[in-house]
Amino acid sequence: MKQIVLATNNEHKIEEISFILQNLPISVLSKKDFNNFPDVEETGTTLEENAILKAKGIYEATNVISVADDSGLEVHALGGRPGVMSARYAGEGCSFEDNNRKLLKELEGVPENERTAAFRCVIAICFGEDNVELVQGKVTGKITTEIRGEQGFGYDPVFFLPFYQKTFAELPPEEKNKISHRAIAINKARELLIKRLEIEVPTE
């Protein structure tokens, strides 16, 4: 069975990616399967650069096809911030709530029609040295004026989807995982893995 390794320590991401790849004849490995699994420093200035850095770093350490993602919230009224700094927007060691409250504070007084934003996820797959391919997923919405919902993580409680009239954090996880930026990107990565690894997809 072919193997891939997920270049992340985030259990939410591991669960989401593993679920979408579960019916493929691929063994999905993670940090717990290796003795020497480095923490790759995210020094890139874009989501693409960080995803590539992580994918290459973990491939070099494990010699296994590696899958890495970097995701960010891009708020148009803030010139695309927090973007690549999304996870640590309120500072090193900050919580999800810290980030959300900083974002809402910065958008105080901004009218609803100018609170548009996009969640973007870039996935890099490293198949070998200097052999990296990228896919991405994107979802558009608006930033609320208050924290809403108990589900999800990150900026989910402030990212409002007009079509659903709910934030990501107000949607059941199984619903969010069908439409999220990460789900879109993972499904594209799934198709790329099928093509590159010449996988025969099991029929139901």
C-alpha cells in the first residue's frame, strides 16, 4: 500500500484530511508514526511558500510523500490581513478567541457590505526532491460583528456564510467539512494523488 505523511501537528486537520482520503488504498501517516519528525518553521510570506516549506521539510525527514497545508483568512477591508499571519494574528501563543477578538476590534465601524472576506487553503504535495505540486480551495463570506457558534476552530465563529445564514461555527461539522476551503483543497489533492500514484479508485 502506498504511503503519505501529513505534515501537521493539528489534530483537526489530520481528522479532516484522513476522512476525505479514507476510501483510497493509501496509508495515511502522521507525526506519531515517526521518531524524527521536525517542526518546520513557517518563514514564508505567502500561504503557498509556507505549504511548500512544510511539505519539503517533512519529505526530507521521512522520505515519504508529504502533504502540507497552510490556510488563512483574508479580509478585504484590512488589505488581505490576517492572511499568512492568521494563526498568530494576536501574537505568539495566542488563542483562537484572542485572534477573533482582535479581528472584530479592527473591524469596528466597518459597514456590513464592506466586511467581505475569503478563507483560503493551499495544499502542497511533495512527491520527491524538487517535485512539489499545489492545489487550493477558497470560500467567500463576511465577518460578523460578534462571535457566533460553538463548532469548529480558528475564525469559524466570525466567518458568516450568506447562503446558509450561519457562521462556520454554527454549522454541524459534517456540513462544514463538505463546503470548507480545506475540504475543497483536500478533494483536489485527492484527485492529484489518484492521478500521480495511478490509483484505481474503489467502486461503491
